Amino acid sequence: PVQTLLEKHPEAEAWATMYGFFIKEAIGLLKSLKSVETLWPCLYLIELLLKDEADNGQYEMEADTLQQLVALWRDPNSDDMIRHALLDVFKALTLLGSLNHSKPRPLSDMALQACLLLVSDCGLTGEGAAAKAANATELLGKTTPLAATVQEICASETTYVDDGSALLIGVLRVVSQTQVPTVMTILPQLLQHFSTTKLPAYDIPLDIVLEYVTICSTSELNASGGELAAQLQTYYPAMVELCKRALEVEEDDRSQERALRLLQLLLHCALTPQSQSAIADVTAVLFRSVMSAQEGDYS
């Protein structure tokens, strides 16, 4: 009934003060639900409520609630459908901090821990690097950390990587200045994953790297003497190589457009001769490719 009311009367003023109550009650209800047929609708309702609450900016998920959701995620008996629904819930949680809303509410440190834990379990960083970066001991609490089991399950379905990537992008778009060092620690593992994995497409990895470079080039988050931009120089070879691989894929306009955007931003942020040389190498290859295509058109 709540979901029906929400869908039929989303603009009703009464919702403004009721979102938090319904979110809390719906999450509490999860404890008594066991089947996929009942858990999934409840999680979907929580996702809808979080998305609509984003404009109010009044709700903050408490520690015990985050622990409950993480425990459900890491339960080896949880169905794939439930885990994907949980990823959608956490993606909706990041929307609360979006600057596109009138009252953005920053992502709490513990919510960041939970998000990075899920990203790590989805296999994006390998060896639980994101979970270690988040220092998730407090978050896990008394729950059994079944990382190996969950990662094995997630590895069997590529959609976990896609959903985990979407969650990470959502986190990067709302991260606060004090949380930037935490998310920066997993960038090397992400680039390593992208470089050693056969990627079906490059648009999502490029989107992730674009968000990282944007963070490092934003003056508000780079106030300490350009520290983030300087740190970024270390990763130029890997990021440029990712762009090069994307540009070499034929008939993938989406990835190529993102690669060109990333190269443009990297050129703007290049501070060292090594970084500038890496950009020059790939732009030279790109220029020769364009000239060859034009010669072919004229012949």
C-alpha cells in the first residue's frame, strides 16, 4: 500500500515528514522477511523512498541499519536478485548527497564504508582493497565477514561489476573533502583491474576514472597546495593506456567520446614532463589515425 500511494501521489506534501519514518520501518521489516518474493519488494520500496527523500535531505542511515544491510548482502544464502536490489538501495543512498538537490546531505563515513565494501565484493578492486581502505571493521560489527564467499558468487555474474561500478561512480560524485583520501587509496587497484581484465566495453571504466580526475582537478577539494593533482601524476601511464585501448575499439562511439574527454582533462592536469609525454604519445597516435582516415576519404 505504501508503494502504491508513493507512485500515485509522489508530490503530496505529507511525504516530506514521513520518508524517514517509512524508510526506517521498511528496513526493520527486512528482519522478518525470508523469501525473495517478500524481500525484493521491500528493498525496492526502500530504494524509491530514498530517491524521493533526496530533495528533503533529512534522512541519514544509522550504523545499525547499515550493518543490517551489509549482513544481508554478505549472507551466502542471499539470492542474486536480493544483492542487486541492495546495490540499488546503496546507489539511492548516494543520491542524498547530490548537489543537484536543494538540500544535499553528505554521505556519512560509515555509509562510505558500506558502499566501498560492496564495491570491493563486486570484484572491482581485488583482494578486498576497497573494504580495507574503508576500514570496515566497525561496520561489520558482529557479522561474519564472508568476503571470499560473496566475491566468488559475484564473480559468476558480470552484472555485479556493472552495478558495483555504478555505485562507485555515485560515491565519487558526492564524496566530501575529508573522504577523498579514502577513495583515492583504491585508484591504483582499479587501474590495475582495468589493465589486466578483458573489458567488454570501456565506457564505465572511463566514467570512473573521469570522476577521479575531476575530484583531483577541483580546486575546492585540492586546497592543500595541489596535493591531489600531484598524486594523480603517478597514475598517468595507466590512465592514458586505458584511453588508448578505448580509442582503438572500432564502432564504440560512447567509449571513444569518453576517452577524448578524459584525455582533454588529463592534458589540463598534467604537471610533470612524464605526464605530458604520456599525453603526447597517445595524441600523436590519435592525430595519425585522423590523418589516415581523411586521406582515405580523399582517395
